Amino acid sequence: DAKTTQPTSMDCAEGRAANLPCNHSTISGNEYVYWYRQIHSQGPQYIIHGLKNNETNEMASLIITEDRKSSTLILPHATLRDTAVYYCIAGNMLTFGGGTRLMVKP
Amino acid sequence: EAGVAQSPRYKIIEKRQSVAFWCNPISGHATLYWYQQILGQGPKLLIQFQNNGVVDDSQLPKDRFSAERLKGVDSTLKIQPAKLEDSAVYLCASSLRSGTLPNYGYTFGSGTRLTVV
């Protein structure tokens, strides 16, 4: 898996969009980008994945740059329940880094 | 569908004692994973099973950790003897299959929190 770099922590106001960046400059051509999140005292939960194109599902949107060296997870209307650690994984072996701790504030 | 079941939820043992964790994956999921998550870090893969065979155990400390999945369904992870640094949450995950891309269909259990004193 490629190495990923994410900010350690971020804050977001409730109701606003949360944009979580991830750098994965060494990603190879067949490696997908996956996002998981982990709410306190629970196991990680799958959010979304992508290869080249932008993706959207009921939870989030994933924007991948054209060169695939970085991506952004977008939670369009963050709620307090979205407070969690968000992991970006670039590769197919599900190797977790430190993630970004997102705090959604009222 | 029922999720990945793990037990116990919490365990406190003294160093040098033994401990075992149990995992029952989602029905039909051929691939099972054990992860170790130390406080403040992301999960680290310990071992991956495909049915009852080991696919990857390169990060499993084999001098003290062992795992089995005898009938290709539920699995047990054992630590003997435990050290203070084994204090962590042990997560089990399962997926339908591995080796096909994208490899995203992981479902995690809630984990077992181990404290070694």
C-alpha cells in the first residue's frame, strides 16, 4: 500500500461541509483509495472508495485529483454523529495510518 | 445481516498470563482478519485467513500470539504469555473474499479491549 498523509485533527461546524484531505503521492495505477471511519469504541466502518473518478454515495463524496496523488473526502452536512477518526487508505491491503480526528462542533 | 461478533468485550489480565479472544464473522464471509489497535494508533493487521488457511501472518508475533480458524468459520486469537505492551483493542473483520479489486467489503466487529497489568 502507498503511504498516506492526513492532518492529525480537524474541526467542523455542525451543518457545514467537512473536507478531509489525504496525500498519497506514491499510489500506483491499480491501487484504490478507500476511506473508513472509526467512532469511539467501535470498529472501523467503510465509507467510500474510488480509483480515478469522483464517487458519491449516501454517506459522502470522494474527490480524487487527476494525477491521483491526493484525494478529499467530503461530508456535505456534518452532524455531531460524524465525530470520529477518518482513515484514508491508498492500496489494496487495508493498511491503516493514524487518520484524522474530526470533531464536529455545535 | 448480523455483524461480526467478538467476545469478550473487555479483559484485564496480569502480565505473563494467557488470554483468548473469539470472533464469529458474517455468515458466508470467507476471509477473516485480526487487527491490533494500540491507543492513539490505527489498526495493524496481525493475520488474515481465507477459509481455514492463513494468507498473511507476517506481522503476528509468533513467539506469543497464535490464531486459528479450524472450520473456516469462527476464529480464536490467543496470547501466551501476555506482556504489558499487548494492551490494545483486538479487532476482527471479515469480507466475502480477498484477491479481487476493489477490496472494500470489510465489516469490523467492535473489538476486545485488553488491559495487561
